[in-house]
Amino acid sequence: MTKKVLVVGAGIGGLATALRLAKRGYQVEIIEKNSQAGGRLNQLKKDGFTFDMGPSFFSMSYEFKEFAHDCNIELPFKYVELDPLYTVNFSRSPKTYKLYKDIHKLAEQFKDVEPDFEIKMRRYLKSGKALFDDTVDIVIKENYNSVFSYLLTLMKVNPIHLPILFRNFWQQVCRYFSSDDAREIISLVAFFLGRTPFDTPAVYTLLSYTEFQHDGYYNVEGGMYKIVEGIVEELQKANVKITYNTEIVDYLSSGKKLDALVDQNGVKWQSDIIVVNSDAASFRGKIFKRPRFSEAKLDKMEWTMGPLTIYIGLKCKLPQVEHHNYYLGNNFKDYANKIFQSTGTIQKPYYYVNVLSRNNPDCAPEGCESLFFVCPVPDLRFKKNWDDKDEIVDSIIADFSARIGQDIVPEIISRTSYSPIDWQNQFNLHRGSGLGLSHKMMQIGAFRPTNFDEVYKNVFYVGASTVPGTGLPITMISSKLVVKRIEKMKIS
């Protein structure tokens, strides 16, 4: 008899899991709180402009290829490699660094501040490659039934990497580079995990290797939401129904089996298997009322940054600005150490700008530009009041105008901004944390909320706050891991 699967949440993890299971013969249905699929990988259309709301590029393209192969489909979206990967500008200098994958070409830009940059960078990337080769397949792409099984797996890793476990990202980078510019630019990738280089484990310096040598970064033709649209189309072909505007608020159970989930209208959703694509930690607390995941306990965990996102439509072009750009200040360490616990108005914020229309002209009217800003800010545990949101947004726009030598304020014809409050309310993100739980050592592997439920044998989890962690390609791995769990349940 065909087993029924209910997927709760149509984020990328839920969509990928649903398609993998449907292709394996399961009868799959998805319910989603919002009016469209995608979760944080979403899209805003307004005033003739199209904006990526969350992720704006991706890495580890082979995970998407593997997903397509696993589902026996053609990859349902097109992408192009980025080179330069992105640009970096410091307020202390008019110079803009372009992060090329060609290390010799990259090194030319550092000759005045780090003359032997190329030699150092190749040594640093060699270290990252060794970390990647010795950990990703062994540790990251595995399920764990217990902390003991996780520790046994860690023992398989080459012991040469043991000292790295006792360093943070910044400390590891400083072993190779001496200039502030090089250290700060190379450390930026730690922010992609939602924290800072000063509280991200050094093991994640392997991401530098994935950036510059292993695979790089990619832009999706037509915008990142094409990933979601493509998978949704494949789900339709596989007869997977998605019901929108449906939020789970309660449940019914008997013994070790979850009998049904209950939505805001009192409708009972029954299924043989439940896959939760809502946050794996907060769902356990908010819906299942588990003491270990109470709001007070969740607040004591380490979460990723809150995002302040800004979506700007301009009635002009910005030929001087690349597709992906980072704008940093002069106080990198001080800023990084304080930003996540600031309670007042954020001064001189650091931010990222994506010019979506640069390579996707259909995302803006002719002669116009579609801009997406992300500024890392404290989550709602620290900064509860966002009445100053417009003031902060104004300061970012003013700083950006000064950096690029063009006042964009008179050119703005569309403006929207989301504070952590908006992200919390729309996507059920705990305290507005943008990427879920952080990746500190005691919150990864078997120390992260498991992808199987502790009580109900027919409940599983996929997404950022379960294994292996956050990020688009990592979530694709998460979908692969949870399907392995479910298939073992099928056999047993």
C-alpha cells in the first residue's frame, strides 16, 4: 500500500524532499503557511520590479545536479558562474576589490597591502581543501542516531585537523594573512553562515576553498526564485498538491505516533509520515510544547543574525556597480563583536547589495535597476523595537550613494523593507533569526536538533535548524538525509 507523506512547509527543503519522495512512489502533499512557495528563498514583485527576498546566489552546484539526477529530471532552472564572485569596498578607501577566482588576478589587487598574497592564499586554500576532503563526505553528509555515533564518525577524520577545532574562523585566517584588508575580506564568508568570523568555528574555512577553487558561486537566470518555480512545476507533474495559507497550530497523537496536525481553521491533516520543514527547534517548542525547546530554552541557544532587508527600485541604471557587492566600515572587529547584541539604532552598518537586474534585465523596467540590500542586525532577543527601521534604511541608502558616487535617493520609485519582526512573523523564524540555529561546535552534527522526532516515530525534519545546517546546498543535502531516514522506516 502506498504510504502518504505530509510535508509541512514549502521552503526549499520541503520542496526537494517532497519531490524525492514522490519520485520514490510515495503519495505526497504539502501545506504552506504563506500564499506562495519558497520560504526564505522567496520573491517580491512590486511596482514593476522583481526582487529576490533572501538568498541571492548559491554554491555547490553539484548538489542541485545530484538532486535532479535522484529525481530523474532535467535541472529545472538555468544558472551561470559568477566571476568576480563579488566585490568588497571599505569606507576607509575608495578602492573596490573584485574577488576573482583566478588567484593571480586576485593577488594583483593586494600587492600594496599584502605583497605575497598569492603564496599565502594558495597555502590557505590548500588547508581548506584538506578540510573539505576530509570532512564533508565523512561528517556532513551523514545521519546520526546518537552523540556517540557522531563522535565515532569524528574519530575517522584525519587527526591533523584537530588543532583547528580549537580556533575560530578569524584566528585561522590570521595564521595566513597579515593585512586588515586581506583578513577581513577572506573572513567575509563566515557571515554567509549567519554569524561573524569571531564566533564561527575555524573548520568552516573550508568554505573559502568552495568559493575560489572547488565550485564557486552561481547566479540563477531570471532570479533565484526560478529554483522554486522549477521544482514546483516538477511537483505538479508528479501530482503533488500544495495547499497554501495553511498554518499548523496544534496536533493529535496516540502513543508514539502522530495522528494528525491541526491548522488555524481546525482542519486535521492526517498522514502516515510527517516531514516538518518549519524550523526544527522552534516547531518542537511551539507546536509539540517540548520543555527542551521552550521559548526560554530557545533563547539560550545561539542563533544566526537577524536580517534587515531592503528592496529598492530605481528609475536609472548603475553601470558602476557589480552584481554582488559588500560594503564594510573601518571597525570590522569591533562592529562584528557588538552588532549581534546591540539594542539601539545601528550606527554605520555593514551591508550587502545585489543588483538583480544587472544580469537579469527582466527583473526591472527598461532603463531601471532592481536592488536588494541585506544588513546583519541583532535578533529580537536584543533589539526588540524597530521603530527606527526607516532611519537605519535611510543611513544605508545614503552611505551606498556616497560609496558609488551617485545619489540614488531622487531615483527611487519603489521602496520596501523587512525588519527581523517581519521575518519572524512571515516565516516563523525564532526571534527573527535569518538562518536558524548557528553552527557553533555544540550545535552541529548530533548536537543539532535531529531530523527524526524524539517522540513520534512517523515525524521527521528538514531544513536549516536540523542536520547538516543552513544554506541552500546544505538544505539539499538535508533533504537527501531525511529521505534516507524515511526509506529505512519503509524497510523496517
